[in-house]
Amino acid sequence: MPELPDVEGFKRYWARHASGHRVKEVRVSNPAIVRNTSPSALARALKGRRLERPSRHGKWMFAPAGGPILLLHFGMTGGLLWSRDESDRHRHDRLVLVLDGGEIRYRNMRMLGGAWLARDASQVGQITGELGPDAAVVDRPQLEELLADRRGGIKAALMNQGLIAGIGNELSDEILWQARIHPSAQVQGLGRRRLGALHRAMTDAIVESNRHGRIPRLDGWITSQRGVRDPRCPRCSSRLRRATIAGRTAYWCPRCQRH
DNA sequence: TCAGTTGTTTATAT
DNA sequence: AATATAAACAACTG
């Protein structure tokens, strides 16, 4: 689930429930979820601090706490939950910040992703690694520039976080379907016209998804067909193709999407 | 029982 | 030097 729009939703959720509250306790049920420090050091760094407004870059969420910053990556199955008390904690609530008035929980079934602690903003970049510009703010000239000397397939390029941050498997399928571009089309084969369509689709898909705070499964979107028994193109009703492209299961319409 | 899964990193191959 | 591929991580679901 967690791609750019999902993390945008988590950020808003954090802002609504956790921001402005003071950290009373830090609970870590699985120490491995804290990636670059120990649970006790994390607790020491955060306890007593007031949580500020969160921010996001790509699939990363940053939760500043008056100096130190908590970094969250949600992997494939992560999410946040707010609760007034501890009565309904789940076994996959790997990290819980007990605040005044309730608690915010980082839940993650699989252990992909996790929590990192940065001493300050200057340390954030080395934790996230190389990230391209956030996909939500890439304008058309910048997209053309990013892809100008890129070889290989377009789906791989869109999902490369070091090139453009925030697009994952589902969002890349949606963008490419909306732009009518085949997922394995070579970047160098895309003319300016198709790059324009790509940018339009990327922007539209992200703006609409961000409104929902997640990638929606809208009737007119190809993501609505993911996982169904007989997936069909919402535009032309052709049977969708499904195959591994750039290491992930891609869905596309063989009639609408061309190389 | 077994394949498949929204992400990233690592190793290996091209 | 880039790009591609596969495996690994963990814990589920169908």
C-alpha cells in the first residue's frame, strides 16, 4: 500500500492526531524495527519532547520532535493508528509513542521499512539515501531533464527513488496506463509528446490520490483491476496483461498502451 | 500446500 | 558505468 499518496495520508493523520502532543513513553515491541539506534536510545531522545508538524519526501515521513527527528518508512504493509488508550494494541504495532491524550502507533505486519532516529535535519539525507525530487512537485521540464539521459524501461525509471521519489508499483502502473505508455517502453524512445502525456498522468494521478490520502481504487483507474479474477481495461474492456516488469508485477492494457 | 504481495537492499550478471 | 535480475527480509492471504 504505502506509496507517495499513502504516506501523504499518514502525514496528515500524524498532523491531526500526534502533532502538538508531548511524548510520555516510547514502546518498541520488536527492537529490529528501530533501524539505526536502540529502543532505549530512541526513547531517551523522544521522551518529554513535543511533536511538531510532520513532512514527507517520496515514501518517507519525517516527524520532528524539537530537535531529533523520527523517520518512518512504511515498507509494503506499514501504517499509522491513533488510539485513546492501549487496550486495542495489535501484535504488529511495532512502535508506539504514548502521548498525552492517546497514542500513535506504527503498525507493520512485515518487517520491511522501519523507524530511524536523526539527531537533526542534517542527518536525514544519509539515512534516506539518495532521493530524487518528490514526484508531487516535479514539473514537466524537470521530468524531461530527469529522463533525458536515462536508459532502460520507463517503469523502472519511474520507480527509481533516486531519480524521482514516491512512485511505486501500483502508482507507476496507473500513471503509465493513463498516459497510454507500455511499462517496458524504453525511456529514450519517448518523444516530447508522450513525455507530456506522462507528466500529465503523473500529476493527475498523484493530485487525485492525495485528495484521498491513498491510491484510490476508482472505477476508471487500472488499479481497480489489480487482484481481480478477470482484469479488464476500464477504457476499452480489453483483457489486461500481467507480467513481471522491473522486478514487480505490472498490469497493463495491450491495446491502449504502446511501446 | 504453495504462490503471491503495495518496498528496498544486496549480490550478480550483462 | 548503468541497467537488469533475483533473492532476501517477514507474515500474512487466497
